[in-house]
Amino acid sequence: QVQLVESGGGLVQAGGSLRLSCTASGRIISINDMGWYRQAPGNQRELVATITSGGSTNYADSVEGRFTISRDNAKNTVYVEMNRLEPEDTAVYYCNARGLTRTGWVEVWGQGTLVTVSS
């Protein structure tokens, strides 16, 4: 089993910053892509940013230039630094990872952490 545990969500005023963290644990041999997704009320889950094990990144247009994704492979942890937050960024943020276990590749989701941006 592989688990993802997120932290760092909360309430922040527009223009502020937050940093989310997500750590993978369990019977992991290696982790390939990691990423962040979000889901606002009434909306579908959408990509925020992803990062490969080699450090290549991909961002949604809506967060490009404001959010920065990074990872620490030694700690199996992915971060997202969110700056200049807007009320439209309010959502539950989910961590995602694709990892290799002894039984094969698995895709895992975290439980989600709520980010609320007040205007």
C-alpha cells in the first residue's frame, strides 16, 4: 500500500501565499510523476501542476507564474508554493503520485486539503 498525506491548507487573504506539502509512504520502490490537482465546489477536478522524477514541470495556465511545484525525491515529498492567491484558487487540493511497488505501478491520491482565499 502507498499513502499520500497532504498538509498546508488553510485560509488566506487574496494576494497572500500558502505552501502545500505531500509525502508518500508505504511499500514504494520509486515514484514517477507527482502532482497537484484541485476541485472547487460544483467543478470537476483539474490539473494544477505536475513534476517528473527528473524535475520537469507542467502548469495549468491559470496558475503559471504564480505557483511553483517542487519535490524532494529523498523524502518522497512534493510541494507547491502558491503566491498571489486569488479567490478563484479556492478549492480542495489533492496530491497525486504514480509509484512503483513490488506488485506494479499504482496511482494514488491524497485525502485533499482545503485552500480558501478570501477577497
